[in-house]
Amino acid sequence: MCPFVYNISLTRPNLGCRELVKRNLIRILPAIRNDLTDWVVSGRIKASQLLTILSWQAEETITQHLEDTLQVCSKALVDDESIVREQINKTLINIGYFVSINIWFNLIRSHLEQTPTLGLLRLIAPLLIGVTCDELIQSEKIFDQLLTIILKTEYTDNLQLPIQNELLRICRLLIEKCQHQLEPYAYRIFKCILSLLSIAENDELKQQCKQTLNDLALNTFENSSLNVMYEKFASQLFDDLKQTSNDWLRSTRDRFIFETFIMQAGSSNRFFLKDIIEILRMVMKSDRDPEIRNQCLLIIANLLQFIDDTDTKLIISPYLKILIDECILPNMQWKAGRTAAAIRATAIATLWSLFQAKSFSFEQCASSMKEILLAVLGMLDDDDRLTRMNSCYVLQALFSNDDAIRTIDNDQLHKVYPDLLKRLDDISDDIRLIICSTLNAYVQSFHRNFNIELYRSHLEDIAKILLIHMDDQNSQIQNVVFDTIIQFATQLENASETFINEIRNVKHKHRNQTLCDTLIERIQQLK
């Protein structure tokens, strides 16, 4: 009767062979260990093949020579020859069947903790193959120590593909072996896989990580979906992340885990917005690393895409003002340097995506509209073309919404026009066209108690500048400015005469005087 759970791919040798090997193992092993580290390839291959056979024949007797054998195996597992690595893997699988986990793990644990290397890490998976799930669960302390080791930053932060593949191999093996019994340890397995996914650059590895996460959800939580698992582990993960968030740098593992979790959790993010916003507030303070702040702005934009739905309006509304006041607006302030410019560009793009969201409510953020207006106006002169363009879009959205404009009086609105008109001189014709649309929204945002006498000089100034651009060589610019003048002349109470007079004053200077006559006729028809 065999005393072991035997490797199903092998047949147990007869008693005579086993006894012969056991008696002579002490004489043969030292020579094999020497040959495994020899420079001659053929010698290393034959030594690895012989060690596989001896470990099969020796059974539990290998325990007496285990420490030295495992040390040389860890070196052979990084051998350039794949045949050597394959044979050593078979050897370790045999050892895993014949030697208790309590013995072999305690022999390698201190080495794994002190000098983590690829060779040492590669010992774990083949040794675990011969261990039953019950043995693992019963060896609770060892299981705990094993998970602590594979979560060491020296491994999970390592960008070497072989180390990443080996970590994932261990996680997959544990999931397949233990399934639902893995539940008490599942969070740490989940975190290890998420860590790998967060830094993986290889597309195949990324796909394998996602598949392994799916397997973890299906096998450990009785056919649960991936989203259910994310919801289950979110609270614990965010508690861990909050403890380190004050110390995050651009290369900090937890920052990558945070980003990856949000990207993978998708629509489930709606259930833990409170935790996400709390972390964002911590890492987006003005004194934090610029790259982290820039990345977190992108996270906000992605987050909105995942959870944006009219049904989530009530869920996200309490956090909108916090996002704008504490995360977006501080990063829109002008500072010298390319990095600061990149952050401003991301901040205004994020604000624009926020304004477009179905779940966004201007009413909820009405008290912040004055600050938003001032901040965005300051970005109209930015060197970056896309920043200027997004600023125009944001202002257009703001001027077009009654809830947004309700908190801004006519006097404050009038102070805005010089900044808007200045964009008509922009080097980009696209921005010149967009600013006309913004001006159209701007003129309609004035409240009904408009006093023509109080603002006549402003209107004259606006009319003169617009008429200059209506004489532009670009016919498209001419047409949109033509429409903008009509908007100003007809939407503002008693403003038509002021514009008609200005048109007549400059008509003789225009290359297309017919357009001026047409403009006067249209204003008179619509006033």
C-alpha cells in the first residue's frame, strides 16, 4: 500500500529499485548537484534528467538531502536550457508529492524572504502541485506565510516578465487546487493578481490576469460574476489604499492598483464612490506629485464613463461639488512649466467630460459656478490649442444652462466679454469658429433686466470688434460672425440700433458691403 498521494502520471517503481536508490542516494546526489551548475550543457541536461528519476525512485528519502537539493534546483530553474528547467520542474513535482509542505516550505521560506529571486520563486508552483488542498488549509500558518511572500513588493512591483508569469502561475494553481475552500484567502490572491495586472506591459499576460480574476470569482464564490467579487473586496482594498495614499509617488504600486481597480470594476464603481472620492481628495492636493494629479484627473474622466447614467444621478450628485472644488479647479490654476500645462489641459478636459455626463447636475454645483467661470476664463489664453478649445466648450455649456447662469448677474457677465472676444484673434480658425458659438450662448445668458444705457459703451465695443472679424478673408468666419452679430443685436433688449449704427459707420471699409446691408436688413426684421 503506497503511503503517499501518488503522482497520477507515474507508476510506482518496484521495491528493489526503490531500495537500491535509497541506499546509494547519498553518494550520487553531490555529483548531480555539481553537474547541474557545470558549464557543459550536455552535462547539465543529463544531471537534470537523472535527478528527476532519482527523486521518483527515492520517494520520502529525498527529505534527508532536501535543503541542498532545493538550493541547486533554484539555480537550475533559471538555466538557459529549457530541457534542464523542464526536468527540474518534474523533480520538484515529485518532491511535492513525497515531502510534507511543513518541511520543504520551511527550508525555502527564509531565502524567499531575505533574497527574493526568480529561481527561488520558481520552486513554489511545482512543489505545490503535490500538495492537496486539505494539507494547505490545515497548514494555515504556512499558507499565510506563502501569501505574504508572493505579495512582497520585490515580486509584485517587479517588471520582469518571467517573475510576473511565475506569480500568476502560483495564483492560478491555488485557485484550481482549492476553489471554494480558498475563500478566506481569496482577497490576498485577488490583490496579487490585481497588482500584476496594474503593472503588466505584456498583452498576453494582461489577458491571463483578467482570466485568472474571472476564474477566482467563478471557482471561489460559487459562480459569482467578476463584478460581485469587485464589490466584495472593494471595502477591504480601499482601506488598504487609504493607509498608503498620503505617501504615493508616481511609481508606487498602490497607485497602479487603485487605477486598475477602477478600470476593471466598471459600473460597479457606483457602489464605492465615497471611498474613491476620499482617496482622490488625498492624492490630488496641490503639493502632491504632478504626474499623480494628472493621472487622477484621467481616472475621474474614466470613472464618469463607467457610471454615467441617468439612474446614477442621485448617487453621484453629492460628490460633484467635491470633485470640482477639490480635484479639478485647483489643477486649473496657471503655473509655469510643461508639466503644469499638461495638468491644466487634463483638468479642463475632465471638466468638459463632467459637463457632458448624463448624471451631471448644474444645479448641484451652482454655488461653484463663479469660481468655474473665472478659472476657465483664465485658460482661454493658454498656449495649448486643445486647452483653449475645451475652455470654449465649457463656457458654452455653462452659458447655455439656466441653473449654472442663475448665480451670475449681468454685471459679472459683462466683465467676461473682453476675454471671449480676444479668442476671435486666435491663431486657430477652429477656435475662432467655436468662440462664436460660445458668444451666441453668452448673449442669451443675460437676465431680462438688461439696461442698455448702462452697458451701451460695452455694446459699441463688442459691435466694432465683431464687425472687424466679419470682414475676414475666410468666408466661414464671415458667416458665423454674421450670425453672432444678429444674436447680439436681437437678443439684448434695445441693442439693435447700437449695432445698426456701428455697421453703417464701417460699411465703407468692408470688402463685402452687400453683406453689411444684408445684416442691417436681418436685424431690422428680427428686432
